[in-house]
Amino acid sequence: MKRNKVKQDENGKYLPNGQSAKSGLNKSWQDAAFGQFFTTLDYIASKAGAAVISHKPAYTSMVLCYRNEVIFTDCSMRDYWDEQNSLMVDRDINAAINLKRLGLGIFPSIKRRSGNLSVVGSMDESTAKEILHTLHRAVKKPTS
């Protein structure tokens, strides 16, 4: 998966090193690995009596899971302090809850208009309360 080393002649001109052919092969290997993973996942799920449903996880790590607002716009932002609920929300836990919502069919639609994201859809109050309860339980308690 590593890149080929750069080849130069005595004048400093770059010579062909086969990188474009290798990158195509690398993509094929990655596609085959993901294909094999999902085949194995489907087999194990069917043995357990479950089903695998594929969804595109777009925007699941950006939307706040209990309020349907786009919060995590920068990938370096790992936590979000919600003043309204006095809650520190971890980006990874938030994304995991949103992935579950996506699988259950209650994740909102996200529209991109002129560079801005808009969240289309709402959730009922009981779902938001249940998610908030789960997040409050997941908060790390400070150690003294």
C-alpha cells in the first residue's frame, strides 16, 4: 500500500516509476478487502439470525443526535459542550447514536444548498429524551 519511490535522472528530471498503475491496484485490493469483510459480516449476521442493511453514513458524525443540528463541522472538534443541557457530547458517541438512528430509519435528511447544510426532518420528544438520557449515562465522571 506504500507509494513507489521517486526516480530521477542525473538532470533531476522525474522518471516514470509505475505509481499510477500501483495506485489502481491498491484501490482494487481495498475494494476486495471491503467486499470480503461485508460478505463475512453478512454470513455471521445470518448465523445469528440478524440482517445486514447497508446505508451511506453521510453526515452522521456532524449532526447532533438529539437536536438535529449540524454541530461538528470541523474534524478536529472532538467534544461539544451543550450549555442548554449541561452536557459534554463526545463526537464518536454522537456518531454511533446517529448510525443507530440511520439503521432505524429516524435519521433526518441532510440537504446541501449553496455550500450550507440544512437538516430536514424532526424527531419526536420521547426519542430526544431517550438519547439525552443515554448521553448523560455515558458522560465520564471526573476522578478526584
